[in-house]
Amino acid sequence: DVAPSRGLGDVYKRQNLYRVMEMKKLYVVVPCYNEEETLVDSTYKLTQKLNSLISDKKITEDSRIYYIDDGSKDSTWALIEKLHNENSFVNGIKLSKNRGHQNALLAGLMSVKNECDCCITIDADLQDDINSFDEMIEKFEQGYEIVYGVRNDRKSDTAFKRGTAQLYYKILSFFGAEIVYNHADYRLMSSRALDALESFKEVNLFLRGLIPLIGFNSCTVEYSRKERLYGETKYSLKKMVALALDGITSFSVKPIRMITVTGFFSLLLGVGMLIYSLVQWKLGNTIRGWTSLIWSIWTVGGLELLALGIIGEYIAKIYLETKARPRFIIEKVLDDKGEDGKKCK
């Protein structure tokens, strides 16, 4: 029995004790794009992990795996349907078209938020270590609403990817984006945290920067990332650059301010060049000014184009936000209720 509480601290302790006493309904949300090569193996491993957690009485038997098909061009959805019919753990959501990893992830989270106590998001290739599920659930039982999976090394990456990733986190930090270092989209979130996430309505999604803004009690769990066993990564260099730009422009106005500062120094440089040119003209050394003139034209012209590009990036985001188009449209749903319908969000 729990003694009557006399303050907020006692209430918090009672809530945590209730969490420990009650098994949790866990949903695992897995975004998929052309993942036919990985799904059978991933389903086998996830099924084993859920059965292990059920045996240890950490989660309930009605915990589920939700595959989110992000408009795949191969037989990913057909395979999800087959797995759903064969495996009681497997459910699926099919988006009407490819909306990108972040939107597919959000579609899964918003679809399960009222059905589970907590959910874990993980990529279909299972390079993130599913054995960390146990520690994540333990942290949730201790009162943490968000548990971030953080890589303790990047040995599985190429030298190029390792270097660009570290540079990426430093740039985001410099521009003021609040992100968790070496964390991608492997995390546990409580149903309460998912309800809070729903209140963020922006179309340009960058969940790695958005979720820390929720502000609930959070912690990290470290793990080692494995090498991909099947297929190739769906995150090309182009997509990674686009995600990086989204991260910077969605959470910081520093680039705009840097343009202002750069413009100010360019103006001072222009005044200096004017004085220099007048002095050279007075001395009759007009030819000598040609190099500095050309340098000034190219430098200032390049800065202007860069400034226009950055401003244009922000204007484009404003344009997309004002349209308020749905971030995703759900075409089909495979779940325990046998639902099959369209949903927009």
C-alpha cells in the first residue's frame, strides 16, 4: 500500500510507483521506404524482443509493431500486409505518397498516441540496437517522458559520414538549435509527450530539434550502432543536406542576422576600397587598381547571391507554412480493429 501523499513530491513518487507496478503497452513505430529486403528479418528480431519483454513482464501482450509505408515503390506494403496476416504483433499504415522520413515518422506517432502508454521509433534496418529497449522502458518507469537513444561511437560510419555528421552537429549548435548530440530518431516517447508533440503544427518537420522543445523530463541511453545487413541506406547525400538545411532554418534566425553583419562589413570594405582607389588615381596608378576592383566585384556579388539564397530559403518555408497543407495522408490502416480508411494530418 502507498501512504497518503502530503505534497507534490509524494504525488510524483506515487505516479512513478504506479508506473513500475503496471505493465506498459508499447508500440514500436518503424518508417519504411523500399525496405522489402529488410522487413522479414527485422520483424523476426522485433518479435523476439517483444516476446522477451512480455516474458519479463515489462510490457503487455497487446504491444505492437507499426510499419509506416512511406509511398514505397517496391513490394514493401504487400510484405507488410503478409506479415500482418501471419504475425499478431504486426500492424501497418500506408501513406498515399512519399512524404519523407520525418512525415512518415510523425504519421506513425500521431496514429498510435491514443493507443499506447509509450512508443519507440526506430529505422527499419535495425542498425540501432533493439536491446536498448529494456533500458529505455526502465527509464520510462523511473518517470522520464522522453528517452533519447544516443550513439556512443560512430565506428560503423565511413570517414566522410563521420566527419560531416560531427560538423553538422557543431553547425546546428552554433546556430542555436537545441538537439541531442549523436541522436537521430531512435527514441522512446510517452503518450503524454506525444500529445504535446501534436500541438506543434509546422509543415517543415525536423523532429530531432522539435522534440527537445517539448521540455518534459528526459534522459539518454547509449548504444552501439550496427552495420546495415540488407539493402542500401535511403538517406542519400542530397537528402542529408536537405535535412541539415531544415534543421538550421527551422530553429534559428542566425543566418539572417549573419547576412546583416556581413553586409555591414562589406560596406566598410567598400568605403575602404573607394579611398584606396581615389589615392591610387591621384598618384596615377590606375592600372594597379584593376585586381582589387575585380576581387571586390566577385566577392560582393557572391555575398549578395548567398544572402538572397538564405533569405529565399526562409521565404519558401513561410510560403509552405501559410498554405497549411496536410503533412501526410493515410491511405490504408492495418490494425487489430480491422480499420481501413483515409486520414489527414
